[in-house]
Amino acid sequence: MTQPPPASLTVTGLGYTAPDGTTLVRDVDLDAAPGETVGLVGPNGSGKTTLLRCVYGTLRPTAGTVHIGDTDSAALSVKERARRIAVVPQDAPGAFGLTVAEVVAMGRSPHKRFWEQDTKDDARRVTDALTRVGSAGLADRPYEQLSGGERQRTLVARALVQEPGLLALDEPTNHLDIRHQLELLTLLRALPATKLVVLHDLNLAASYCDRLHVLDAGAVVASGRPADVLTEELLEQVYGVRAHIGAHPTTGTPHIVYIPPKEAS
């Protein structure tokens, strides 16, 4: 199976109100062009994960639409959506009794009928994906015995073998050490798929994302290139912190140095 082309993403007027009546996301418009890496940033509780779940279909929006290319995502079956969107969640349930290779191979299921067995080509894809995320040596390890970082890389490998047009990632650098954070984000940026990624580390977001959408209290309050969005005024307004923002000495991207509260007076 050949790699599908990257998919565009268009979110229009999206809102989500929880069953208890709490509005978690309100009137969000955002887009991602084919192949772009687009970041969702904002403080805890700002609606990033809820918005991402609405995009990939775990939650059904209570308002607005999500289009993958020209197709309304709400019109897709679960399997059709899984052929277009791969997900790397922040926390995944355990896969008791499965090896790492078996977990990664689950990414092929959207492309198969339920009675079809894995093939040699599927096995090759699994090996290639684990190698790309630096986990080739984990293939035969029980998934439940992995560290948090090893599990995260396994889930990214599973998404790679799914071969999506759109990749939705919720804190993909969570649990990873600095080396693996940089290697993973470099790999993701090089993938042909369109990437929509939730990140907490604003310096990583500035370095690896083409554009950012900043959420606060469920609404998008700023959108654009990192250099245009990440300002000292915005950080104080949205995050309640003071910072100095300069240019990274190597990449030229925005580089944030936070001012501890005791030094802010």
C-alpha cells in the first residue's frame, strides 16, 4: 500500500459542551494545510485535548464541523476515519499480553478486513516503524513492561504503520528524555502527513511547528507563525508568566526564557 497524500484539515465553529453542561471548547476555527505541522498550545484546562479529541472523533462536537480534505468527518465510519487519521494519545490503556510488535501491528487494522491475517509486508512495516522511532530492540518486549517513554515511542510507531493523511498527537514528547524529544519531533516534522500536535513546551513548539493556535478557556486567542504568536504580552496574558523572548542562536526561532516570580518585581 502506498503512502496516502497528506490531508488538509479545516475546523469551523467547533464547540464542545460536556454532559454536565460545562463548555470546554467554544467557536474554534483552525486549519492545517497538507503536510504542515500545526501546534495547539495553551495552559492546563484550556481545551487542547478536548479539541484534539473532537478532531479525531473520540468526542462528537456539539457545534461546528471538522473536514478532512473535502469530507465532513462526521460522515465517516470509524474505520474510514482511522484510514485517514492516526492518533497518538497522551495516555493509552495497557495492552496486556501483547508484545510491542503486536501493538504496533494494530495500526494496520484499518486497512484490513476483519478476517485477514498480518502479512510479511505488514511485518516489514512494523520493523521499519520501530526502527524509525529508535525502538527496534523492543519488538519482542511485553508492552505492559515498558517505561512511559518506551510506550510513547511504541504508540508513535503504531501511528506510522497506519499511514494516515493526518496525524493527531496529544503531548507526544510526554515521558521522553531530551534526546528522544528532539529525535521524535524531527521525525514527525519530516513525515509527509499533516500533523496536529498538542505541546506544552513552547520552545519545542516554536522550533518544530509551522503555525500555532493558542487556546485559553476553550477559545483560540491567537493563531499564526510562532514568531508572530509567541510574544511576551501573550505569555503574560494567557499563562500569567513574565518572560524574555529572543531568537534562538542556531535556528533563529523564538526562544523563551522565563522570569521566576521572585525576580519579576
